[in-house]
Amino acid sequence: MTRTIVVPLDGSEYATRALPIAGWLADRLGAGLNLIMTTFDADTSADTAYLDEQAATMKRDDVQVDLRRNVFAARAIVDAVDARPEAALCMTTRGRGRVAQVLLGSVCDEVVREATAPVVLVGPACTPSAVSEAEIVVCLDNSHGSTTLLPVVAEWADRLGLVVHLLAVDPAGIADDPGNGASAELLEESARIIEDQGVHCETHLLRSSHPADAITAFAAARDAALIALGSGGHSGGSALGRVTNHVVHNSPCPVLVRR
């Protein structure tokens, strides 16, 4: 059960785009909020005032603030999540803050690589003020990463009141015949896992040579509240694989990933 939503901030307006989504998740999941920021400044009064100001905008009495000194952002974020059992992260993919360690792509990548908790990424095309409350699109492939999300998806779909759509995009598949191929078997197996948790889901097998575009278009057509997919990275490379990166960059809704 998710008990805390951790939101990294960096002093920029861009980073605060994660706050409405984090608030929505916290409200529906019954979780608390923790706003975290790092600084290398000797005088932390401005940073403390900034965190307190952002906490006040949430209009909740369970918002905690955490200012960490002389530690790099990614390490501080991962440590903050690890210190809180059953936590999740909600963060923008980059930032433009005044402090040295802002939420750039490299920081986001390191966090996704290191954090064991679910991470909700708010990309540049996401519209935080227009959070839907209808559906979650779960993208599956034959990697282990895509199925590790299923328990989180089942919990969140139940508590957020979302319809689950399990989606596989198979360049070699036949869209009109969901009984064909490994993708169809994966959809069937994943549907059993979700429905064993008491959550109804629908399955969809698409054919496309551009899976990231197909995923984004599918979610946009359904006004999805969330897209969920495995990080898709490889050891030594980006923690966010090519398809995941493309989806996060272009998705109109937040994207839930897990290492």
C-alpha cells in the first residue's frame, strides 16, 4: 500500500508541475506528501521558505518538507524514498532551477535506475491541471520490467477508481487476432494477475512499427489518467529505454515506471 508520495523540487516553476499530480495521487491513495530539495548554500533560509511556500499551496495538513544539504540531488531523492516504507515518487523529468543540482534528465535517469519504488514522471507534454480520473493504460512487453508494475497498477487502479487497459504493441502481430503470438499470451497472463486482485481490465493487441507513438495515441484517445510501463533500460545505458523516453516526452498524462 502506497503511504507517501515524495516530490523532488529545485526552485523552478517547471519542477512544481508535479505538485497537482502528486496531490491527486495522495488524495486518492490516502498517502502523505513529502517535498524534498537539495542545496549547497551555506544560508538555507531562502530554500526553507521556498519549501514552506510550496507546502502551503497544497492546502493539506500532512505535507512534510525535507531540505538536504551538501548532497547531490539523485542520491538525496533515492535516500528519501528508501527511508519511507511503501513510498512512491512523483517528479518532473528536468528542471531549470537556480541551484547547482537541478532535476535534469541525468538526475531523473539516475533516480529511475536506483529507486526501487514506483516513479511517476511528469514530462514536458503533460498537462498537470487536466488530470483525468478515468483510465490507466499499462504497456506490456516481454521484459521483466513491464510485469513488475502489475501489483502497483492493481492497487492504484482500485484506489484511484481507474479502468485498466493492458496494451501490447507487436510489430509482427496481427491486430485482428488477439490469440496469436507471445504478446497475446503476455496480455492473458497479465490480465489474470490484475483480476486476481479484484480489478477488472481490458486487453488490447496492436500492430505498429512505432510502438511509442502507438502507446501515446492510444492513451490520448482514452483521456488516460496514467500510462504505466517498464523502464526499458539496460545495464550501462540509460535507465529509461528508447520507447519509454519517447512516451514520457510526448505523453499528455503522467507516466508510471518502475525499475
